[in-house]
Amino acid sequence: MEKIGYIEIRISGSKGNFELSPDNYDIREVMSILENAENLLYPGDKKNRPTISYEIEHGSVRNIFKTSIQYVIAINAIIGEINTVGNIDFLDNNTAKAFENIQQHALKNDYTFTITTSLDSTNSIVIDKSTNYTRTEDLWFDAEFYLYGEIDDAGGASKSNIHLKTAEHGRVTISTPKTFLKEYDANFLYKNFGIRAKGKQNSVTGEIDTSHLEFVELITYTPTYDEKYLRTLREKAKKTWVGKVNADEWIAELSESYER
């Protein structure tokens, strides 16, 4: 059976003349803390993530998120590193945004957030109006990217976009003009394409901010098996490398390396 742990996000403050509690903690605030907690625990593709269960308790407002212990250990390590370096510039985009969102709520509402875990030697971090957990702006610069994968959805009522399933970045959403989607004749759903897109890239880690990508160009991408090209390469190899190798000795050397 999978071992379970939890992270706790305790929020203290007031609502007017009343101390903050689950009875006056608004549903929109609950939705925000749920989203931020999910990004703290699972910053990547959330499609196959483990279950996160949620409890809200008194003690100001105690938000408790239970999930697989390995992710609790990971967030505990992240908290420890933040305390050591004093900033969040080293974090991946989604995790950093979660901390930034919590910082903004602390400033806007004069709340104090205390994040801890269920681990015996838990690290803890306090975020309030005196802290400044935001990333250094000059770490991110404008860039263009070529993303390849399968388009599995396109359109949108209010915001038009393309959803692209990539091997490297998971499923990404690319903001796309309605005019392009309307005028494109062929059906591109469930087919492989390349998309040239604009966005932000981290100058230190090279990470792409996949939450704000803008469409530039659709690129036809059809990997093909070119038998003629491969045959040419084989002929070149025969005249150079293969011709200089004793096949029996080469196979014997390979066998010895496997046995070792």
C-alpha cells in the first residue's frame, strides 16, 4: 500500500473585525489555494498524477493536502532550499508561480501563510507582507520555439488555442488567432505537426514558460523512412569504416564486453 503524507498550508489573518476561520474563508480563496497546492506538489503534467485529498480545519485556516509521501518529501526539500538561498529563482515555472500567487494573496489580504509537511523533521516557510517571494524578472527573456507533437484539440469559445501533446513538455496550450483556425482548410486534429511559437525562456535553466505561448506558424511535420538515403549511408560505410574492420574480431570483442 502506498505511503501517504501531507503538506499543510496554514493561513492566519482577519476578515474585518473577525479572525480568519473556515467559516469566513471564501470559496474563491479555497479554489485558489487548491490550485496553488496542486502546482506545488505536481508542477508538471497532471493527467496521471496521484490523488490529492483535502481537509480544511480550524486553527485560523488549516489547509491539509494528503498525497503520496514521495511528493511530500520533494516539497519539503524545496522549502529547505528556499530557506537556504532566500529566493525562488531556481524553481521550475509552475512551482515558482504557486509561491508567487501565495505571496500576492499575503500582500493583498494581509494574510500570513505557513507551509509545513507531515515529516518528523519538516522544513517550514512563512510568507507574509514582509517577504518577497517573486522571481527576478531579468531571468526570463522573449524567445521563439519549435514544438512538435500531436494536435488533440483546437478552438475555444472565449480564448482560441491549440492543444499540442509533446514528448518533451507534455500537453501544452498555444494561444492561436481565431482567423487562422477558421481559415485553415485541412483537418489537423490527431495528426503530428510542428508549431513555431513565441514565449518566455529562463536564461539560467533554459526552461520554457509553457503557460503563455503564442502561435506564430504551423509546420508540416511528417517523419519518413528514406530507404534510398539509408542505402547511400550503408554504401559509404562499407568503403570506409566497415572495410577496415575484421568482422570476427569485432563480434568477439562485443561478446567479451557483454560478458563483463
